[in-house]
Amino acid sequence: MCDLSTKVWRKSSYSTAGGDCVEVNADVDGRVGVRDSKDPAGGALLFERSEIAAWLASIKAGRFTP
């Protein structure tokens, strides 16, 4: 388990003031961390860079549109 409290997290500039956002950290022991901005002390999901790349490619290809 890695200590996420010392990591620098980023939130999108498109985020609203309401705080319903996700934050990312691109360097969590070589992985990408994603967490809920409302609960920074809570858990985070950790993904391999290849998983994030595949997910973004799927979004760009329109695979998640209704």
C-alpha cells in the first residue's frame, strides 16, 4: 500500500464550485490515481498507464455515448 497523503492531486479546470469532481495524480508509484475530491482522505483507484490510455481511446472512439 502506498501513502497517498503526500501526493499532489489535480482537478480539472472545468470542475464546478460544487465540488463534484474527481482528482488525478499521474505518478502514484508509476500508476495513475483517481479519487473523489469531496473525500481526499478516502480511497483512490489506481490504474496502470496502459489501462488509462485504453479507456481514453474508447471515449474518443465514442464507445460510451448513449
